Amino acid sequence: MLDEYYVFLEELNDIFKKNITKFKNINIVININNINKSNLNNVLSIIKFSKSYKIPFYLINNYQMSIKYNANGTFLSSDHKQLKRPMLLKKNFKIIGLAHNQLEYYKKNEQLCKNIMVSPLFYNRKYSINKILGINKFNLLTNNWKTKICALGGISLNNIKKLKMTKAKSFAGISFFQKKSPLLFNSKGLL
């Protein structure tokens, strides 16, 4: 059974709202970098939605904005190399990272990430077929990792049951949560 789910959002629509609220332990990751006037309203509506439904949310690569908007934490992308972090973080502030390989895992450990997303597990349009980890490479890569592991990349209803063959305790995505078709849910979330 998966402990948590993460959805990456840049814009909130009715399909996302309907699907996200079905999950008991969902988290929202919001890209707040490169904000301009047109997409600031989108970001603020996602934050407002998260707070109204008591859904934890994380802002990408930005400690200061995470503090300003009272986020539950920060998501550090694989290209975020900064080791310094502000001293004024609240007690339960959670840092989540993204790694594609062992070197990036060590960097995320130095950045004190409690949960590390590993990508790409399955095929998706963002990565070529040669960069896909698959179950075996994913397991070999994460074998000795001491942090909580989250699977990311290409997860769909067709392959979600394969997550049981990994150490992943959570999964993240975008397209999985925007499907119009009904998902398989019970009172705790996804079956």
C-alpha cells in the first residue's frame, strides 16, 4: 500500500479538483519559479484550494516563498544545487528532492531531503526510451537508500500495480490525476 501521493500542478481545473479530493493523503507540488502576472493567479488559486481542503503543498526550489505562503515544505529539483537553507523553517517543514541517479541522491541527502522522488520509472513523453529506469534499474539504484522513496514518471492505471515490486512508498505524477475516467478508489485512496 502506498503512503502518499504527489501531484504537480501549474493550473487547477475541475478534473484535478475532483480527483485530488478523493485521495486521503495527497500532496500538491507547485512551481512558483518564473512567476508573472498571468500565472500568479493560478498559483494563488492552487494554494487557496490546498489550504481550504487541508492538503499539504510544496513549492519548487524556493524556501523564501515556501515560508511566505506557509507551505508544508519545499521540493528541490535535481538541478537545484544550493546546500544552504534558511534557519527560520517551521518544525514540521519537509524537504523533498528529485534524483535520477546515485550522485543526485547524495546531493539530496546533503540537502536534508526526507523523501526523494526517483525518475523516470516508466516511459513518458519527457524522456527517451533509453533513459527509462524500469523496475530492475529502479530497485538497483534505490537498494541502499536510507530515505523514503517516491516513484515518478509514466505511472498509469496500466502499470501502477508494478509499484509493489519496488521500495517506493509513494508516487507522483501529473497525467495520472487529470484523467476524466473514474479511478480505482477506496476510502483510503487508490487501490
